[in-house]
Amino acid sequence: MAGSTAKPGTIGFIGLGSMGSAVVRSLMGAGYEVVGWNRDPAKAERVEADGMVRAASPREVAERAEIVFSMVTDGKAVEAIVTGGDGVAAGIRSGGLFADMSTIAPAKSAELAALIAERGAEMLDAPVSGSVETLEQGNLAVMVGGSQEAFDRLEPVLLDIGPKVTRIGEQSLALQAKLAINLALVVQVIGFCEGVALAERGGVDREVAVNAMLRSVVASPVLGYRGPFILEGRMPEDAWADVDLQQKDLMLALDLGRTSGVPLPVTAAANEMLNAARGLGIGDKDFVVTFEAYRKLAGMAD
């Protein structure tokens, strides 16, 4: 998936969790030199062993790269890597691009973008839709908020990560779209869990119920790869998106709905099921584990 213009000499990447590491490996596989940093050095060392150059700080990443990406947990984490003497803002080049792929509040992204602009550079929001498996299959979707000129420079690199790259509009608008997508995704998966729990409680074998739903009109890409997780022994050891992470996104959506005057009652109900999963001590599991919360509430626990 090569872009239409010459590739930049070095790409910077900050945040080397499971998804960030997978993106870095895709970039290196496409021929880029990548210099990266992670708060936990052990995660950086694993990607370094695959050919990434490890930096000592976010500032060093920004100093060494024409385009810098980040993918970290939340708004506080993005702020931590951008600000301060060792932050991206202190090291980014005039004319450089900083593309944050994290899912954070649009207002926080806009605030940090103003700080980057003071350095003569531009920050874009570039959240992704998909998982590590989606990326490995070559189906990752990336949404971008930023100027058309910056998008045109960034697009060739993004096309080497995933084939579905869309400019949503100006800075922070991609995050607005990402929250809307995640809202719909979580609601759909939790609704699926609810339906299977209802069928199983009535006497339908769980595997039969799952297969029937995945062959029905409610089937979708996300249910196709996440639905089978609720079968015994299928839950992934490393959560693609755990309960805590997805609840963070729902809380961002609910706050956005509150400030913009958009009612989100179905999102609020889905959020309560994530609360139930956390209360049961399973918040570190992939969020499809809310199925177990339904089973316990229905008196179906083993």
C-alpha cells in the first residue's frame, strides 16, 4: 500500500502497547526507519529487537523525525508526552507533523494542537477503528482531523498502515467521529451479549445461539470476530480493548453528549453494563466479557 509521494526519512512513534507496536512493525515492514519511545522501557525493547531505534524521550523522537505519531491511553497520557522539557512540543521541528492516534476528548486535542502550533508545527488527530487483528489483516481504518495540506503529507504514510484513510475535517473532528463509532460499536457488542444471555437462559445452547445470531441480519464485522469470544475458552489472554478502556471512550462520548445537548440513553445503559463487569473484577478482560456480567445477574453463573 505505497503512498504517492516520497517517504520521509524517519518516522517517530510514541506509545508501544500492543496496538502501537503493531503499527510500528507495519511501518518498518513498509520500509520506514522508525524511532520510538515508551514509558515502560520493556515494551520499547521488544520492538527495538525487531529493528526500531529507541529514543530516550518523546522530545528526542520529535527531534529525529519529520512525522511523529503517538498512541497512548488517554488525554492525561497525551498531555504528558507533549508538554514539559522532554515533551514533543519541546523537540518538534518547524514544519513538522504530530499525529496523535489516541482516543481522547476533542477539546483536549485542540488544546494541545495550539501548543504544537506555537512551535511552527501541526498536530492532527488520527484515531483508528479496528484491532491488532484488523491491522494484521490489512483492514485498519484511520480517520484524520487537520488541514488539507497536512493530511496530504500524512496520507501516504497512513496508507502503509491501513487502506481506509479518511480526512474527516479540521483538527479534533476525527475524534468526534471516533467517539461516535466507538459508541455504536460498544452498544452493538453489549446488545449481542444481552441477546445470547437471554437465549441461553431460555434453554438454547450458547454456541447454537451465537452461530444463529452471526448468521442473522444482526451480523456485522465486529460481531463476526468478537462474538465467538463468549464461547467457553475463547476469551483472548491479551484483551484487544478491555472493559476499562472502552468505558473511558463511553465516558468521553457521554460527556460530549452532555456538553453538546445530544441525548445518549442507549450509551448510558451500555456504560452501566461495563460498570457491572468492573464490579465483578473483570475490567481487565476484553469488553465482550460483559456477557459474564449478564449471566451472573441472571443467576446463570457456574
